[in-house]
Amino acid sequence: MSVASVQTPTPISPHLDRVVGDQSSRLHLSPAGKQENDSSRLLGDSLSQKPNGDKESQENGQISEPEPNIKPLALVPPPPKSITQRAKDAAIVLNRYRIEYKDDWDFPESILHSQKQIQKALERGAPIELVIPAFPFKSSNRAKKVLGPLPDEAERLSLLHLNGLCLAIKDAADSDTYLTIVSDGITYNGVSDKEVWQYGQQLRKMAEQNNCHCIRFARICDLVGAEHESDKLDEALYLARVSEYRNLLEANTPSGFDILDAIANDSDISKTYKGYKKFLMSERDDRTGRSRSQTERENSGIAKAMIVRGKAFAETVKLKYPDFVRLSIHPSNDTAKVSITMLPQDNEIVMTPWHGAVVREANGRVSMSHAILVPAMTHDVIHVDGRPSYFRERSDVFDWPSMEVTFEYMYPCGIIIRPANPTSVYPLSMVDMQKVRTLAMTCSPVVLRGFSNTKDRRTFIAKAHDLGPVLPWKSGVIQEVKDESNNDPQSNSVVSAEAMPMHYDGMFKIITVKDEKTGKEKRVSDTPHFQYFVSQSAAQPGDGYTLFASSDLFARYLPQTYNINKLEKIKWTCRSHGFFHHIMEDIPLVVRHPSRNSPCIRWHQPWPRWRTAYGFADISIDNGSQSLIKLIDSLLFDRRVCLRFSWQEGDVLVSDNFAMLHTRTSFSTDHPRELWRIHTS
Ligand SMILES: [Fe+2]
């Protein structure tokens, strides 16, 4: 993400900044730099080191920690990361996308090898390159498995997920990163060559439409020494040459490759063979009256042929892209290739996008399923561009009387609601805010785009009352969030153009209550349930993002060692300086959602003095390892967890402030960015 007005951020030091007490009296204000707020500074050694086990403290509900290493507050930006550290941070990111990911320090051989490849690319000053054979064609079992022959919501989600992987590596390694997709459809039987071509063409279009700029596609002719045909390759030429391409590919089968020996002695091939047989059982049309044993014999032969062709294909990819990090869709022992998840899904066993259909549940879950298993009584097939695209659980929240609207899911979270016909513009006053409220509890942020009269003050306030009881601030019902060009370091950074720390609203809205156990008074958050915004004017595209991090997704991607049950015991302290100037202690890291009872993260990103011209904030963990700070920060900015939302003028947005955290990037003051916000309970 590049922002014209932003200075290139200097990475945070990989060591832990331990903060104890208020040391502000000993500090001098460092010159403030506008910072882009992303995850590039959040990875480091502390995440990739296995914690020391301390049985006693773990049993007492604490996550053990070493003796605190007290260091002074960060006054100046830390030095740039070394190439070695950048490569390691990129490897941590890649490791997190593995099918078998467990912990950040659990690097299999494939990740260690990838780290070396990445380091070499960084040393050469070259982009980091990844390659994956994938996206052959949509399953031929259209009766049971998928919704049609062309890419649909499953491929769209997958492309966004893979593009996010590249962006996350780019953040971590500070280097452009690209993934080359090599369709291996040519190597498999099942559908016609024409369908393989058309699927690939639609996939390319989809990547472009969804701004997946880090994804590249290789043509089959690029792999077999016919690169000169690449630019002029169209459907007719492809169909005319495909048999020749196939022969050229098969010529790359390693000499002496013995399929039976490979199945018996190579655990990855054995795993793939079993997977193929299982896949063929459900893939091949079973209405032709073959006996089960006959089908199994045939499938076994086909699976072996697929492996031989796959081996030739893999050799060809290796010859063509010797320095690329090799990814794979197939589960493996992560020795020679990195087996990654292809899209976010709550299934226990992962499914590739072309073997099933996406199912979105009303509770926010996303899974993959064979189409025939999705009950028609409870789920609708949603069409996009006139084609069936995914299943959505039936719910009143999608039923908007008197209005024809579309619902488009953003990645990795949130939904945009638009008038279905651009010529039918509906006023904000027509919107049922209770439906928006319900949807926001499982699918925040909810964006209303293309509605009229959204910027009108009276209408905006009236609809806030429809959303829920309005919670005014001292300054009034509406907080106008814009740059007020105030240079006083004691002023509120919310009304500046600076980036802000990741937080939930409530960190700065505090009430005093009596502690039931101790009887002492303490300060706690008075947390509003919903944030309700309208964009009065938007920054230029690519500037002034608001970032929303989902607690549901945060919990899904936690490492095994620090799962949500363990984090539920953690308490932390925030010492805010400047405008807010308060100390909040004993804050639970995880609270339960008031309606859903789902775990919700409570957090304020540490905000050192060098990052701000205004109030800084020190964060410490009360009863666990301080290394949790970096883990929490890095996961909240993880591309699988955090939406980078780009505003358009007139957008209305509702976000559940329990389920989500948020922050913003800095923005150029050349184009005034102004949001109005109201809190409701
Ligand atoms: Fe906020």
C-alpha cells in the first residue's frame, strides 16, 4: 500500500520494547513523522521463539514469561531491519498460511528453504517470487460438487486470499512479492480443452476486477519453450496447439520414474495418490452402472496416470522457475514444497476452490461444500453477473422490502450493500437500520454505498436513533473526524491526519466503577456497541484507509500455543499520554460479545513517541509474556484478519465495536478526508 504523503516507515526493532511506569518526565518529544499503519513493523524474533514452559504459572492461568528485560521507551525509530530479519519475517508470514500451521517457531524444511530463497532475492534486490500449480478447471461433477463450469465466489475468495499472502510478505520483507499461478488443467482428464481455456480466461479477468495485482498467470506455452506464442495465444490457437504442449510437457517426466516405487516410498506421492483416488470416487459420474471394484480399479489407474503427468508438470515448473518459492495445494510433509490453504474456510479438511462451492452462514462462518450437500430449505444460491456463485444461509437481514439491493462480501470481512440497479437510488431514510444492526453483529463492517441523502445531518442523526440508543460525547452527538491542523501535542490525534493505533472505541470513553472483589474504585471502558459513520469527503484512492480487524478471524488464526482459551486469561494495562492522559489497568484481552457470546478482542496497539506528534501510549501485559504484544499486533494487521477499507464519498458504514477493532492510515491533507461518527448502544 503506498501513500504519497507518507514517509517510509522504519521497521520496529525485533526486540521487545518493555515498558514500565510513566517515564514521560525523562523524555523529549521526537519529531513526529506521519506513519503508514500496517503490519510491516510487527513481526520479529519474539514471535518465532518458543516460549519457556512454566508449568506452575500456566496452571495458575498465566502464560509463563521470562524475567522482564526492562528497556527505555522508544524515543526514536528503530534501525531498519537487516536482510536476514526481513527474510525471516517473510518466512513467518508464509508459515502462517500453511495447511499444517501450528506455531511461529515451527518451521518445516520447506519454510527454511523458502527463507533462504527469499533472502537471496532480497540480496539481489529482486522481487520475491512464488509459484503454484493450481486452478486446473472447475470440477467436472457439475451435478453434485460445483455450481457451474466457470470461476465463482470460491475462486474470487481464493485469489484475494493469495493476493493477501503476497501483500503480507511484502509488508514483512519490504519487497515486492508476486505469485505466479500455473494452471495444471492440461495434465488432467475430466473436461474439454475448451473448458480449461475458458476457465483460465475468466480467472484472469476475475483477478483483474478484484485488484489482485500481485497475482500473475503463466501460459502453458511459456512452460514448454513456446514463449513466442504467449502474446498471441487465443482460444483457437490454444486448441490447435494443446496436444503438442501436452506431449512436450510429458517429455519432462524424469527418466526412470517408477510410479509404483514412488507410491510405496515417497510419503508425499503416497498422500497425493490416496487423495486422487478419493477425489475420483466423488468426481466421476457414477450413473454408468460400473461395479464398485471396477470403479476402484479404474480410478487407481487414472490416479497413477495423473501422478506421472503431475510429476512431469512439476519438473517443468522447476526448470522454468528454479528460484521461485514453490507452493502446493496438496497436503504434504512440507519438505520440498509449502502446502498452503487456498482460501479461508472453517472446514476441518480443506477443499480447493474448484472442487466445491462457498457456503456463507448467517453467523459469519465461511465454508466449502459439495453443492449437493447444501440444504435448499435453508440456503439460497446467490447469482453474480447472472451466474450461480455461492450459497448463502437464508435470513431476514437480506430481505429488503421495496428495495432491490445487492450484498457483496469484502475480503477478509465486511459487506457492501448497493442498489441493484444504479438508476434506482434509494434514500438513506428508507433503510431498515435494525437489519443493518443485525448484519453488523456477524459481518462488520456493513457499508451502504450508492444511497442518497446520506450526508444530510438530520437524516444521518435520525437513522442513528433507528440503529440504537445514541451515546453522545461531551462535544455532541456527532464526532467530526477530520484534520484540524492542530500542532499542539496535547490535542486529540483523532482530528489530525496522522495514522492511529489499532484500538476499540471505549479505550477513551471511561467510567469509574467499584471492583466487586476488592471494593476499590477502578476505571473501565464504557464501550459503545456500534460505530456509525458517513463519509462527507474521501481521501484520494489509495490514501486514508480505515482498517477493521475481526475478532472472529483473529481467533481463527491464532497459533496453537496461544489459542483463544489461553488468551482469555490475559489482562493488560494501557498508559495513555497527551490528550487522554490516563492509566487503565487489568483490562481483559478477551471479553464475550453481548449478543453472540463470541470472543471479542480488547486491545490498544502500543504507540511509541517516535510515531506521533500527539499522545503516545505504553502497553504491557499484566499476567503473561510481553511477547504477546507483538503476536496480538501482528495478527490484528494480518491480511486474513484485517480489512483495509477505502472510503467513497457518501458511504455509510456500521461496525460492531465489540466484534471489531479499528484504526486508520495517515492521509494527505491535500484532499480533505472527513468522516462523521455516532456511537450507539
Ligand atoms: Fe476509534
